[in-house]
Amino acid sequence: MSDPENEAASGRDRTRAHIVSVAAGLLASGGRDALSTRAVAAAAGTQAPTIYRLFGDKEGLLDAVAEYGFSSYLQDKKASPLADEPVEALRAGWELHVGFGLANPALFSLMYGAPTPGRQSPAAVAAFRMLGERIRAIAAAGRLKVGERLAADLVHAAGCGTVFTLLALPEERRDPRLSEVARDAAIAAITTDAPVVETPGPAAAAMALRAALPDAVAALTDGERHVLGEWLDRLAADGSG
């Protein structure tokens, strides 16, 4: 016996997915200006109130489109395994980020082109989380010479700046060396060739231990991990200034 409530939810999910797919196509062909609620509704064969009911507002629709496009791109790239060495994994992440931006300029601009303090699209949050995981792996290996957040912000800024700079140029003038030089400069600014924990001083050891702290679930309480994390952050910052 069918469940009317489940059938209704499935119908909403199908409608939502259809609208997002249609909106992603409009974005790719016409840019952000093509994503008016009226244009999306007409292309999807629905009404504007349906969009507001399913997404809350236009920003909700834009967030859903960005998530859809970014997830689809990552799915296509899953055949490429990550490097085992953490710095090489960061290099691979850079190439993924720049490749995504150049292949999807309108989508990249939707995610990063109009920053608002205190607000990021869920897709941009997911991308930054992936970057943070790569930075933490470098810290855990003892090869990070600045704090994790500073390292992630620097790589993110350099990567986005590289993409927008290349997108502003005609394709025939885009020199791939720009991305390579920017990548190598960013990585050199945050990493060492040898594990920094082999050198004397508390800062390097604090960075490595800070990266591993979330794994200390059994040994420490939540409060203890929080306090220790603050101490390690202070030690790491004192040594990287």
C-alpha cells in the first residue's frame, strides 16, 4: 500500500531536482543574470511560487545550483585518486580547484564572485572544508610552518585569485605557468621540505599535535580538548610570527 506522504515528498524532490538541473543549464549558457526566478520557472515548466516554496528565495535556489554543479564536477573527477603524500595531495587539490573554475566560469563566479561577510554558499563551504582537510594532513605530517587557518586562507586566496585572473584573459592569452607559479609560491609559503617537528622548539610540535587533537576522543573530554586546543593554537602562533 502506497504512502501518500512519502509519494508527495518524492514528488517534491523530483521537482526540486528538475528545477536545479534546468537552472544549472541556464547558468552555464547565460550566466547569473539568466537565473531570474521567472526565467527558471518558465524553462522548468513550473510557476515562480513553486520555486519560492521549494528553495525559500532566490539565494536558496542559487545555493542549490552551486551545490549541484560542484558535486557533479567532483563526481566526474573521482576516478583520479588523491596522492598519498600530503603536499602532493594539496597540489592535486589546487589543480582540481583551478580546473573547476576554468571549466565552469559562471558557476565559479556564483560560488566566489560576490563575497558577503558572514555568508558563504554551501558549495563554497564544502570546497573550503576539503582544502582544510588537506592542510590538516600536512600539519599532521609535521610539514606546516604556519597555522592551519592561515595556510588554508592563503591557498584559498591564491587559488581564487588565479582563477579569476585567468578568466579575465582571452583563452589564447592564458598562460598555464601562472597557475603553476602561484601554486608553488603558496605551497612554499606554508610548508617545509622536511618535517618541522624534527627541529627544536614548541611551535612546530604544537602545530602537529593540534592537527591530531580531534582524534583524541577516548583520552580527553570535550572540555579538555577545547582547552588544550587553545593552548596549542597559542604556542603555534607564537612560533610562526
